[in-house]
Amino acid sequence: CLSITRAALLTSISPDAVYDFVIVGGGTAGNVIANRLTENPNFKILVLEAGGTHEGNIAAMIPFFGPTLTPNTPYDWNYTTTPQAGLGGRSVAYPRGYALGGCSAVSTLDHTYSYEVQFTKRFIEDFLMYTRGPSEGYDEVAKISGDSGWSWENLQPYFRKNEKWTAPADNHDTTGQFDPAAHSLTGINSVSLSGFPTAIDGRIIKATTQLGPAFEFNLDVNSGRPLGIGMGGFENTFNVGLTIWSHIANRSSSATSYLAPNFLARPNLDVLLNAQVSRLIQTGTDESSNLPAFRAVEYRLGDAESMQSVTASKEVILSAGTIGTPHILLNSGIGDSNSLEALNITPLVHLPDVGQNLGDHALLLNPWLVNSVSDHSRNHERSSYQPHHQTDTFESFLRDPEALQQVINQWATTGQGVLVDTIASHIGFFRIPKNNTMFSTMSDPTPGPNTPHYELLFANGLALPNAPSTGNFMGAATVVLSSTSRGSVMLRSNNPFDSPIIDPAILQSEFDRATMREAVKSAIKFATAPVWSDYVIRQFGPFEGVETDAQIDEYVTANAGTIWHPVGTAAMSPKGANTGVTDPDLRLKNVAGVRIADASVLPFVPSAHLQAIVYVFAERASDLIKSSYSDVSEKKQEENFAPGGVLDYRLDYQQWYDNQANNTSRLQEIERVSAVLKRKSDDTLSATQTFIKKARADITAAEVMIQELAKTNELLHAELMASKKEATHLAHVLGWVKGALGGVEGKK
């Protein structure tokens, strides 16, 4: 694999080093900001990362093996929650990434199940899913914060800056499997379709046609309208989640993308590893705002007893995550004054909402025993449901060391096979009907009718470290998306290196418990579609025999956990508001010199997995920071960082490409109209779909042409430079010859 170790990854820095910006946390958001700020060669950036790198760890590279990175490993902070009332008093592991790339690099979750024996079930956090969520969610953030820049429409340029749509690992024909108009080919972080089909793909899609509108198929859940089911690696389906890096199906993270070797090589970027930050240090009072300034950062290297510090001339950017960011602020004396004094910490800034408002998604794995005969050599069919062929679940290779080695070798040598994908191959987003009796006693917390209440994630087996030794399985995880439960992150002591007290309040609210109940009912109903009649045998383990509301509630309390999507502990609120922690421009309230850019600023739990959201928020955060220092010239940027010096040519084409967002909006409107026409005239719908497909193809062709033109310009420029160099050389030679001839004539 390509090593990410470069001179910019440091183990120490000079005490005299001077930086414009110090970024605390080399995670999902922090690395985005490091990349974007160092685009200006006049900015000097330092990233402080508490962990190291996962370089050389095969589990960090193979998508399927992500679950082995946490918990209780060197790549995890290894946190544990307080006893959770909604889980019957159980505490659960709370993994957070402890490596460069943060949770985008390790992104795993842990969940305990009680079958005949206790064993740990680990799915991939975010399931490596790239899900943007509903447009209404972003518009609600804009409304709450008072900043329209956070709206769905205004964030579209940042989605395109982040996403680089990539061919799937098996290079299958993706025509009709996603909506090209909703995606970008020119970003940094690679996103792709599933690169290997699973045994349940066809059955799931068939079930969407058998069960009616409640389980309708959605071509592209990243369009801003996510309701419905999509999947990866199957005709007319879309895996919203697998992220890969390059042509070999490695995982993509902020470390492998935004801190790729060409970016790490920038002379104005330093990344200090194993640097755990203890607190921010007040550096005085800001002259312009008269607010206390906190531009110094205290940290230790490894387990060293001595502390070091570094100062930013402009800003400190906290990107330590929903747990780490409030932990650092509270240790800095920024938080609720009474709580800080109780721990003998001197309060410096009274911000009582620091560490409050912690929200998360509750998760429950629901397993079925299935009638599957493993046939490892069979030809997987991607395009259609085969009702009588032998099926193949994950158990076929997870229980067989020889078969497991074969799929590892296949991945290592060809970048192909089952390991190129994450565990969950299908995803569905759903709303609870308005006439459900639960809404007679509680209100709907979602911002609009296109926002899902819960999610189903389907898996072709149980990828568990201690799974049952016999049987084949299908899993359907249920996730509460529109959670109303709120917890907190608090200090355990005044020792900044003690782990915090984490209370995510999982399933604490009546609404969350009712939503999980409805989600489980939905999963059970989905498994009753006729297509499963010869496949599904029964519900399995503690899920077996669960039918009534009372049985579901008991089952949920005993077995649910979390998918580890924490947000909200440094929530945004309008500028000048007495509540919240950050202003809409992400500046820390009542403080100068500090911004926060990570999932902690989200004011509520989004109805989506977090990675895409955090990437896009960090992209806009970078522009907000840059705009505050627009007097710092960037005119050297082209000379220093443009490959071959052709950035000036590329900008023209990039600007043209960005303008296609208007075309995208028109296509999305056509799709909406088409949905209405479908109920009136199949002929009209068919004609409209043909037009949309042609328009998308035209846009895709134009995007390819843009890339080709950019490459051609780069080559032409390189040839021109070579020609100029050769001409200069010939001119020198000609001058020398003329001089020599002149000397000869003189002698004559």
C-alpha cells in the first residue's frame, strides 16, 4: 500500500515554531480544514493529533474488516458510557477514533448481544456509509442558527468539493444505479457503489415491489429526499455508503484523502502525532472585541509527564469531536462555572451549554436464521433475483480459515471480492405514518415530511467475532434517526487526562422508544414479503418469537445499543444568543481566537450517518475561516501548489462545472414532477425518464470532457515549458557559436 508517512508527520516541534492556525484533532473535520487552509501558502498550519497512524494495519485498509479496529485497541479512546436507563441500566462501549483520520479512519462500533453466551457484535460505524440526509435537516440548521449558508442549497458547492465519485471495485456498468446529477467527480474524498454483490441483493429489491409504498425503492437517497430503500451492487440500486481510495478497494478517510501524500508535502503544513491536548490557555484580551483570547494550546507527547504549549497567531480550531471538544473546553475553564468550581477548576468563561445537548442514534441488530447453502465458488448474479440458486452468506468464509485467506488474497492481489465492501449492502430510510397512535401523545420532532424517523440496514450474515458456529443468517439493524433523547459530556475530575463522563441518554425519551418499536415492527414486516418464503426460517436468538409491543420493548431494552453518531455538545445558535456554544460562523461564544469545527456544533441529531455531513460542514468552515483573513494574499498559491503550473486553466473549467448545479436543480425538479405524473400516465412518465436519462448522460459526458481538457491543457503546458527551455538552450548555443565565429574573423 502507499505509505502516508512523510516529513510533515512529526513527533516533536521546535519551541520556537510559529503557526497561524493550530488545529486540535486530525480527524474527519480537522484534516479537511488543514488541507483547505494550506491552499494558501502564506498560512502556516499545525495539526495536533492525540493518536498515531494506522499505517500498515490491514484492518484499516480492507473495508470489511473495519470492525476489528475498535473497541479495546490502540486505535480507540476506549470510552464507556454511564449506566443507561433506556438500556435497562447497562453501560456500553463508546468507541472514538484515536488515530490520524479520527472516526473516519477507524469508524467502528460495538454492541453486546445476549444469545446463549455473551458475545460482541461489531458493525462498521457509518457502515462506511456516505449519506447526506434530507434537505430539510440542513434547512433546519440554517433556521436555528440564523445563517442561510448552512442550508441544503447553499451547501451544494461544498458537497461537490468533498465528493469524488469513483467507479466500483469490480468496474461493473453503473448505468441506472444512481443519479449522476446528485454527485461530483471533482472532489477529494472517494465515494463509490458496492463492488461485490451479495446473496440477498435481489430478494431485497424484489421485496420493495411486493410490499407497496411503505418500502418503495429510491434510486438515490443522497438527492435530499432519502425516503425508501437503496442498495449496492445491483441493477437500479445504489449503495450510499462504501467509500474507497484509488483503484484498489481501500477505505477512504480524511487521512488518506485530505492528507494524501501530495497534500502532506506542502511546506506550510505540520502534523504532530501522539500530542494529547489538555486545555486551551488564555493569552490575554482581544483588542478589537474585548473578549478573553485563548490562542495557546497545552499538550503532552505520548505519556510524558511534562507539558508543552504552542500558540496560534490567528486562531485555534477545535476539531476534537463531540466528546473531545467539550472535554478540552471544560478543562480550560470554559463551561458551567458552578460545575467547574466543584472540581476546583477556575472558571474563566461561563458557557453552561458546553458538554450538554449530547444526542446519538440508538441501534439494534435483528437477526434471522436463513435457509442458505454456502457455495463459495458460485457466480454471483448482480442483475436479477434467482429464486432457486444456492445462496452464500458471510458465514461461508468467516468460519473457514482457508476460505477467509482466499478472499484476503483476492483483495490484496486484485482489489476484488467480498472484502471490498462494508458489511451492510442495503439501506432504507422510513417515516412513521401520521395516523400512528404514538402521535396522539407526542409530537413529531422532524423538520418536514421528507425526513426519516428510522433506518434499516441489511447485511448478508452476522460478521461477529463470536458468532454462532452453525447456521446462516441475515441481519437487519434498526436505527432511531430523529432522536429526541439528550445527554451530556462532563468532567470526571480536574485531571485533564481522565476520561470524561459520557451519558448519551440512549432511548431515554418516550419518542425514541416508540420509534425503535415501530422500526422493529417494520423490519419484521419486511421479512414477511413473499420473496423470503423459501429463505427466511425464523427470527434468531433473543429476537426469536418477538411479536407484541411488550415483547419488542423488553427485547429492545435488553439488546439495543448505539451506532455512535454523537453530536451537539458545542451546538450552534444565533449570534448573540444566550444559549448554545458556537455562533453560526463557528466562533466560540464569548471568546476570541477559537472556533469549533466538528460534529459537536450540530444543534440536533441529523437523520443520516455523520461522515458526509461533517466533511461538508468542515469544507464550509474552511471558507469561513479564510474569509476572515482575506487580506492575506493567495496569489502565490498557483505557483506553489498547482501541478505543472496549470491551475489557471483548470479554474475556468471548474467554474463551468460548478455552474452545472443549476442544471442539477432543474433535473431534480423534473424528477419531482415525474413522480406526480407517474400516478396519471405511464406513457408521460416514460418519456420524462428518457429525457432525464439523456440529460444526465450529457452532464456526465461533459464532466468527463472537462477532465480530459484539463489533462490536455496540463500536457500542452508541460510541452510548452519544455519547448521554451529548449529554445533558451539553443539561444545560448547560438550566441556561443556567433561569439566563436566573431573571434575567428578577428584573428583573420
